[in-house]
Amino acid sequence: MYCFPSRTFPMQRTPEPSTDGSWLSFKNLGQIWRGRRRYLNAIVTVYKIDRSYRKVRARTKHLSDWKERKPYFKAAHPKNAELLYNLCKHNGATWVKLAQFMSARPDMLPREYIDALKKLQNDAKPVPFHDVVPVMEDQLGANWRDHFEWVEEDPAATASIGQVHRAKLKDGRLVAIKVQLPNVKELFYQDFGLFRMMAELLKSRVPQIDIKQMIEQLLKMTAEELDFRIEAENMRIFSQQQHHPRIRIPVLVEDLSKEKVIVTEWIEGTRLVSHLDRNNKEEARDLLSVVQDSYMQQITKFGVFQADPHPGNFMVDQDKNVWILDYGVIGRLTPKETMNYTRLMLYMLNQGKGQDETQAGENLGKLMQECGFGGIDAETVEDLSQYFIRTKRGKPEAKTRAGEIMRDMKKKGVDEVIEELMEVFQEHRIIVPDSFVGMSRVLMTVGGLMQIYRVPFNMMPGMSKAS
């Protein structure tokens, strides 16, 4: 238990970043200078990766076709991916967030990078409670302790930007206090000054990847996560939806939820994974089916979904209800996006059944353009048709990449299937809408969890209803 010391600590105010989108400014340079020790490793690592690919380009300059050069670049990916992983792990904080973000973008990065950076999904170290006391005082006032009977000093959970402590309010309610880690905001803006500069320098090296756009997306997402008032509003939105009868949303303690502190009811239960590991297959199938049905409902009916279905974000209570935790990031789909994405996914899964090759290819290209995909031209559509469209030429149906993908779904799981589809998009340098990526990431994460416990993922009913 924490015994409420009387000592107070001054809080350092972090200046807000400029919103003009400029990557080079005195403010950015000043932030980078303050974090110079952390960035020396970054400069060395980026140089090594860049040098590696320059050597590959030099060795393959006599090859005019990308398909001939691709194996040489692919051979360099594992070593370079490990260099990037070690950099993010060493620098921590926002660099871990960067790794987590990039590991969810198989449409933009090779599989070797995805696999390496995935290892940082659960990498977070707690800080001593006395280090977060200044944050509590800054947000809830010098007398913040008057709200609580007690607070447990050891965190119950830790993430890259905050940690959770169990506590008891004066009125007897058990609550979870999520408090932002000290100085994380300052480190965030220091890091993004460098990220923006790196994106500007590297964009010409890898023109097939919009690095600058990816960094700006991460900047926006993390800035929202650093304001717990946004998470509180997300919880209000979710609590108003008509969820699956066994899905629960924690109650927000409104008067104690601020920019850097958010307080919710404490959930007595077991982490979903721990519960699954010690129970029978029938119960695992039941619980994971609830999770699947909930996320399909969120995506296809609500148009708003919890965008981080990490296994640690689910609790199971004694009545076998599933509690969804952490609303720092949510995804949104307009009714039009929901309809278009559903039509596209169903079309791909059905492989253009009942249409000739030309008609099916034209319809696929039209659907992708309506969904907001970029880089779609006649040649690209023709190539994609070989992956996704079933053709008949007076012979038995030809084998297609889509057919192989669908046959693999039972063996691999929907997570690997969607990841493979995203790799097809990357291979053809197709620009994928952010909202489609967010939806796919959720399906991949939920599908991956179900695959671990050998529970089949069935997205067809939910998508059929939405279409």
C-alpha cells in the first residue's frame, strides 16, 4: 500500500508542438538537442541500414526488372529489421510505440520487419510509484490523496505511456487509476522532431513507402493517446452502444478523470489469456466467439471499434462476461466505408464467382477505387486478378492466390490470411486507406488470438449482414 507522503514535486510543463507540419524548426532542433544522447544510436543505426540497401542497389543496378532485384533486397531485410528492433528497444518510450505502430502495417513494410518489431508489442517497464506522484498532484491537486482510502504502490499493468494502480475511493468503490508516466510527453515531442527529420531524409530512398505520412499518422495517434480526456470520451461513446449481452465496458469516474489521469471501476476477474490457458476447449470457444462477435458488431454495425484488441485488454469475470479495457485508440468507419469495405472483402473471398475474367477484373478495380485505394490502374488490376479472381476457360477452375489463401484460412487463421492480402497490396505498391488498415489490424489481432486456441474465425455472417 502507498502511505501518502507529504513531500510535493514541481511539475515540468511540456510546450505543445507546432501544428504547421514543418519538420525543421528551431523548436524541433532544440528538442533533438535535449535528447541527443538517445539519438546517437539512431543516427548510427539508420546509417547502417541505408548503407546496406545502397550496397544492394549497387550490386543489382544491372537488373532492370524489380522482380529480379527483389530477392537481393529481401535477403538484406532480416539483418536490417533486427537493427531497427534493437534501436527501438534501446531507446524505449516513443520508439517502442513506433515499433508497435509499424508492426501493424504489413501493407507498408516487408514481413521481416513486421516479425522483428512484433516482439516489442508487450515491452513496457513500470516506474516507481513515487515518480508518478507529481503527476497525480498536478492533475488532481495537492490533496489528491483525500479521494482515496488507499492506493497500491505496485502497478497492476504497465504500457508504453502509462501504468495502472489499484485503489479504493473514500466511498468504498474499488477503482483503477491509470496515470501517465512522468516526462513521457516531453520525450514524445523530442522523438518526433527526429522522426520527422528522418522521414524527410529517407522518403527519396524508399519512394514506394510514404514514410512521412506514416510518421504523421503515428504523431496524431500518440498525441491523442497522451490526452486521457479523449480516452474518457471514447469510453462514453462505447458505453452508449448496444453491445453483445456478455460484453462489458468499465464505468468511468468522471470527476477524477483528467488529461494525464483516468479513473475507472476496478474489474475483478481474470485476464482472458490466463483464463483460456486453464480451462477447457468448449469454454475457450465460447469466450472467443463472444470477442469475435463483439468486434464484428463494432465494425459492421456501430462503425466505431476499440482499435487495440490486445489479449491483455480483456478480462473475464465470474459470470463469464468479457470486459474490454483501454480506449486510448478507437477506429471509426463511416457508413459508406463500412459498406464498401464489406463488399470488397466479400468479393475477394468469393473470388469474383460467376463472372468472366474481364468483367471480374473491372469490378475489382472499381470496388478498390470506391474504397479509396490508390495506385490502381489497368495493369495493376490485371495483376491483382491473378491473385483474387476465379476464372473459367473451358477447364476446371484455375488455381489462384485467393483460392490458396481461402484454403489456408483453416490452417493459418484469418490473421495470416489478411496479412498475406496486405503483402499483396504492398508488392503492387497500392496505397491502402488508413481506415481499412485499422479495421484489418483488428481482424488480424482477434483472428491471431483465436488461431492460438484453435477456434475458427468466421467473418462472413457479420459482413454479409453489413452488406
